[in-house]
Amino acid sequence: MDKKIEKKQWNQKKTIYLVGGIVVLILFYIGMSSLGKKTYKVDASKISVKEVTYGNFQDIILIEGDVEPINLVLVNTLEGGSVEEIFIEDGIRVTKETPLLRLTNPAVTLNYMNQETAIIEQINNLRNLKLSLEKVQRDLAESLIDSENNLANEKRAYKIDSIFFKKGIIARNDYIDRKASYKHLKNKRDFMNRNVTKSEIDNKLQIKQINTSIALMARNLKLIHNNIDKMLVKAPVTGMLSSFSPVIGESYTRNQNVAKIDVQSGFKIKGQVSEYYLSSVKTGQLARFTLNGKLVNLKVSKVLPEVINRQFEIELVFVETPPKSITIGQSIQVRLELAKAQESLLLPRGNYFQSSGGQYVFVLDGTGEAHKRKIKLGSQNPTYYQVLDGINEGEKFISSSYDAYKEYETIIIKK
């Protein structure tokens, strides 16, 4: 037999829960909606207001530069050693070849002396060999002269004996002996003559090689003397000495810098620029700074692309004659122009940027309220941001810090 199933009915308790849940959801939605449109009241005396304008925008960055001589010569040690003597003080004008300091290094000096001794010994040996070859040549030449003299005497005797033999005055055997003796001396003279000629050619070639070797060794000896002289550090050019502060007994390595010399041919400014602008900075770009109320023009002469500590280095030179008050080591704030001026909407700089990141500003509506509005910015300079979108010329905005109300959408300005 089938059992009848009764349909369950909503009871009063469930109905109350359902209605209550709906009410809570509605209240939560209303609360969130009002939260999204919440306002903040601020006293007008505690905010700053600026206006968006339209005009020339110059893409400029500020850099700190130091004045340096345009032609600076570094003075380095040519050999390592400890300071033995100091001949001059820092900050004075020096002429070329002026002694600055003397180094001492016994090991280096002893090595040079040993090399010098060995070279001098080799030169003496070569010179003795040269003298020996010249003596041999002289002895050969002297022997040839004796042979020529003996041959001449024998030739005269041979001619006389030839006449006597024809007249029958001397015996045939004596004539034959005389003739043989003459022929022997003539052959000996010819042999010696060839030998002297060959020896002279060989000796000249060998002596030429010896002379070349002696000259080469003499040059090496001079280089050694120069190396010994390298222990005396001299000024390579004429100019103003700086960064020169050696101490007696202080050790320097080879090729270590000991001083700088300003040739005093002009000035340049060396500055550090953020790596962010590496692709924007080019040689020939203009820059300016103010000195004693006057504007001084510069231009970029060199860009060193190596990035160190997130910065790269540039050098700037004066377009006109540098001011007389410029001094080496002076720090200057330079305005570097990255691009030519162009007409654009200009948003004045202010503390609001730290809070908003340039993503929005609070724009006044003329009724005592300011509303958050998204904006888009382009380039910047020390005075303005370039406006690309979001705000119009003539509109006013709060330019002071937004830290206290950056989470709000509307600001009510109390007077």
C-alpha cells in the first residue's frame, strides 16, 4: 500500500533567516558603494594648488659636475720602490723634467748593475776580438810586404843570372836553382796576396758585425742607465702640480700614480648621469649652469658608456670663454638638455608625485571639491611634467602631498 508523502512547508524561522541574509547583503553592497565614493575633508590652508599650463617644454635633467682641467697629465712611477727623497711640494707650478721624488729599490738596482756588468764584459770581449782581427790583418799585410820585397830581390838576381848564364859566366845548375827560387817566391807571393785579400774581406765583414753588436749592447747599456734613472720621478710636462702627497718610506708599485699635472689649457666639467638616460645623452647636446647670476653655456664633449653603480660619466666643455671665477675642484649643478623645446601641456612638479607616482591627481571642480583623476605623463624636467592625457589647460589640482588622503576619491576643501 502506497504511503502518502506530505510536502514540507517553509516555517517562520527559516523565512526570518532568509530575509535577514538578503538585508545584510544589501547593506554590505551599499557600504562598499559608499566606501568607493568616500570623501575626505581638508583645510584649504594645508594644501597647495597649481594650474596646468600650455607652453614650451624642455626635456632637462640636473646633474652634479666637478670642474677639472681639460688637459690633465698623470705622473706614474716607472719602477717600484720606497720614497727616499721628496724634492717639491703639492700645488705649485713645475716645468718639464723637474724632479719630484726619488725612489729606492736595492733589488732592482742590483739587477741593473749585474746586467750592466755583463754587457760591459761582452763589449770588452768583442772589442778585444776586433783588435785581434785587425792585428792578424796587419801581420798578414806585413808578411805580404816581406814576400814582395824578397820576390823583388830574387827577381833582380834572376835577371842578372840569366844574362850571366847566356854569356857562360855561371854554371847551368846555379841558373836553374836561381830560376826555381824565383818561381817559388813568386808563387808564395801570389798565395799570400790571395790570402790577404780574402782575409781582408772576411775580417771587414766580421768587424762590421762586431761593431753592430757593440752598438746594440751600448744601446742596451744606455737603456739600463735610463732604467736606473727611472727611480727618479720627474714631471713629464709643464703645469700645475696636484694630488702629490708622498711620504718618506712610502712604497709605490710600478706604474702607480703619484701626482697629476694640470697643463692649464682650459677647463672641463665631469658629471655622473643615471643609467636611465644612457640612450638619451649624446655628444654635442647643450647644457647650462648659473654662476654669479649669469648663465654659462656648455656642451657634451664625451660620453663614457661604462655604467658603474648605476651611473655613467660624461664630460662637458665651455662653449664660450670660461668665467674667471671658475676653479679646479668646484662643484656645479648643470642643467643638461636632452631634447629641443616643444609646445606641450605642463604639469608643475610637487610633493603629490611621491604619493601618486604620477598616476593620478586631485582636480578641483570649482565648487570646493577635488576629485581623483587618472593622468598620463611623458618626459620631465626640474620644473614640469609633460602631460600626455587626463587633464586640460587651465585646470587646477592639489600639488601638495597626498599621503593623508590618497585612498579617497573626493576631497572637500574647507575654507
